[in-house]
Amino acid sequence: MDDERFERLLRSCCDAPAWAARVAARRPFGTGEALLAAAEQELAATSEDDVDTALAAHPRIGERSASADSRREQSAALAADEAVLAALAEGNREYEARFGHVYLVCASGRSADELLGVLRSRLGNDPAAERAVLRRELAAITRLRLLRALAGEAA
């Protein structure tokens, strides 16, 4: 895969441009695990501005997205009844007002009720603690997407 295509692939997993460029610059990777390790290391070291760029690319939990990855990851949540989806929408608004960015959580395999509970509990975090949580969630989402990409490359 050429450099440009590889960076696009990385940005489809985590739309943090400086992170993607740094991971791409570490090529070649001997194994998928080496790529995952580099991605994790670079994400831990990436700037808050780069994290904010990545956050802006994520849809709100409970909202339908044009992104196939987001639809797949939120499939259990999107099947919720209207009352839970309305509570998620209200929670998203409250979270964004408090923290200034989208509520980010690794939604894969989690129900809307569970995601709503996590959202409500995270509203009690102070901004610094919440930033650490969202970075862990971003890393989990990125790892999941990279694993899917690696499986697709192997297929």
C-alpha cells in the first residue's frame, strides 16, 4: 500500500492528521501487532488539537451516521426505543455543554441503555479526568477499527 493510501486508511480509523502522519512515518511494520503498538503509542502522545480533530469526526451516540464504521459500532444502540434515544440526545447536549465536545465512547456491542448509563456517570467527571477517559475511548475505537482493517487486508 502506498503512503497516501495508508494514511487515508489510518485516518478512516482515527481522523487525527498528525497522528496518522506519525504512524505512517514509522513504516514498515513487520506485524499487525507492531502497527497496533505504534498506533497506540502515537495516539497517547498526540496533541489535544489532534484529538479534537478526531473527536469532530465522530457522530453523537444514538444518531445515525453516514460512516459505516460508526453505524456498525452503534448498531445495538440505534436499535433502542425512542425514549432511550431521546434520553441519549438530551445527555449528548448536556455533555457537550459541559465539556465542549462530543461524548465519545467505544459503543461496539453495547446497548443504548448501557451507553446512556456511561454518559450519565461521566457527566460527573471533572474536565481533566474526562479528557483522560475520552482518550482511552478514542484508543479503543481506533484499535477496533485497525483490527477490522487488518482483517480486511488479510482476507
